[in-house]
Amino acid sequence: MSNINLKKLRDYRHLTVDGDITVHLTQDQQAMILKTYDYGLNSLTDIDEMLLSAVIRRLKVAINPEYELNG
């Protein structure tokens, strides 16, 4: 994918609100966050990437609940 089409962070600000969100993660998802932090994205296996994607999706839905309805 060409970087020319990538949106900037400011393009997403209208989808957020100023404040805290709560996300519930499974024990495996929590462990995946710790592993990714310790070893980086390049160290992840395909299964690790799937777990991390699930965490990111939970975060996205918590930040923008409309995504779950429309995504």
C-alpha cells in the first residue's frame, strides 16, 4: 500500500471523545500486549497477530461504538 493514501491522525480525531474508555481483555489478550511491548511487532507469529488484531478491534469498538454497527 502506498503511503500517499494513508490518513493522518487528525483525520480520526472527530471519531473520538476526550475522556477515558474501559476495555475488557482476556488473559491471553493481556499477555499478547505484554509480549508485543517486550519483543516488538516483528517478533509476532501469525497466531500472535490474530490475537493482537482482536485486541485492536476491541479498542476500536470501545473508542467508536458505531464501528460495531457499521463495520
